[in-house]
Amino acid sequence: MKNRGITTLTIVAALLVGGLGSPLTTTLAGSKHHPLNFKSIDDGEILYVPRDYATIQSAVNAAGEGDTILVATGVYSENVVVSTSDVRLRGGGDVVLDGTSLSGIGIHVLGASATAPATGVEVSDFEVRNFERGIIVEWATKARVSDNYVHDNVDKLAPAVLGDGTGIELVTASASDVSDNVVSRNGLGGIQLRVGSTDNTIHHNRVDENGSQSSTFDGVGILVTGAGTDNNQVQHNKIVANFGRGILLSRPPGTVPLSGNLVAHNRAHRNLRAGIAIMFAATGNTVVHNDARENNLSGLPPCFHCNLFDLSIGGNTWDKNLGTFNETDASCLQ
């Protein structure tokens, strides 16, 4: 499990005169976000795995809106799908979801459709490993994915299907938060935003060593792509040693361009291609206050040895970044 400094579940219980217990409270491992009241959370119920439900999925199936599923320390081998709004799925210690004997997705937050999204689902404090895709949020809004360790999810059957080998992915998701995760050694990419994902915030994640399954060094630490994937914020992330580009905003030439995305205050180092790149159909995006030095270790075209690279249709803002930039330092294009 990711080293967060706190690995135990601390429980405080107080008894009232006459033997009636007050609600039991806890602080989850590694989490500063959610002190719990074991009687209720926002009037919802607490469902315990495996005490009351043998599997995570059986607890999810039983949960109603506003309920919290608390999973005890252990290794679980299952694919989990969450489609009920306002469900909180939380690990209560060293909780591992292992897909070694499985295919597909580890945890899939899935709404009914793009026009009927799941709302307010939370996934936190899990280790998700050895699936084809780690945590996917699809047809959802106001989701939160935080404090997870998502690693070694790889494409298991060639040719790769779009999205396979990805750690965390937002697909047609909006107003969601992906933060404080470690996303590492996934086969083709770390964090991806695709297919009309808007107004999301990706922040304070560590994204490293993703993309080793790409023989052409086209893996990406954080990828923003797809029609209508606009107005997202990628901030305060550390993106290191990925097998391709650190952060990439890109759509195919001739398509409706990406716009309104902000990339700020990130550190991108030792990625095999550019630290931060905007390519092809993208305009009106802003890249500011990033440290992108010491990237492009492969030296491959078209970025060659540039740390910051714009091969788009133009109209993007680049300012106050550290690292060689192809538009101002032609020497890196060698």
C-alpha cells in the first residue's frame, strides 16, 4: 500500500451511563479528509466489508444514496462497479484490490448514460493493481478519487483497446476531483481525461513510470484528449520518468480543438519525451508556472530535446515555465 505515514485505523469509543454506546468515530488510514461517524454519515448507513458483506460488490449493490462502504484491511479479487449516486467507497486500512486473475477494470464508477450521470461518488484509500484499467469514472459528475495507489495495470491481450493500461481515467466526467493519488507503472498511461470530460481538477498526484508497454515511447503521464474535453485544471502534480510525454493535450488534426484547459504549477522531470506538450487540434489553453526541466531523454522527433513543446494550431498561452521551449529556443529542436 502507498506509504502515507499512517497505516492504522484509530478508533475512539465512549460509553454512556446505562451501557448505551455513543456513535463510534474513526480517522481512515492516510486520510485527512473524512472523519467518520459509524452510526451515520450525512444520514446514510455504513456497510462493512467483509463483516456484513463478503465482497465489495455485494456491499455496493446493497448501498443506497448517501451510504458509505467501509472495506477492512485485506486483499480482494473482484471487479467493482458503482452506479448509485452519492456512495462513498473507502478503504479502512491496507486494502488491496488485485486483478492478477482477472481482466477489465478494477473500480468502475459508471452512470446510466452521459445525460443520466452518477453523481457524487467517492473512491478513496485503495491500492488497485494488476487489472487492465485501474479506476475509471465514466458518465459521472462531482466524483472524487483520492488517496489511492494505482499501479501495474496493463494491457493483457493485444491489440490494446483504448483505455487499457491506464491507471485513472475520466470518460465523459464533469466537475470531478482526482487528487493525492500515486499512479505508477501502468502499461500505457497514468491519468487520462477523455470524451467530453469538462471542469475537472487533477491535482497533487504523483504520476511516474507509466507507459512501458508503448514500444514507441507514446505513453503519457497525464493525457487530456477527446471531443469536448475542455476547461479542466491540471495543477500541482509531480510527473516523473514516464515512457513518453509527461503532460499532453492533443486531438487529431482537423477535429474540434481542445480549449480552456489550465496546466499550472506542475513538476515534470525525466520523462522520455517532452515534459509538457500541446499538439494538433488545441487552442486557447494555458500553460503557466510549471517546472519541466530535464525531459525528452529519448531525443526523438518531433520534440527532440525540447522540454516544452507546442505543435498545435496555435493560440495557446505559455508563460513563466522552466525548461527549453520550441517556440523560443530553436536549439532544442536538434
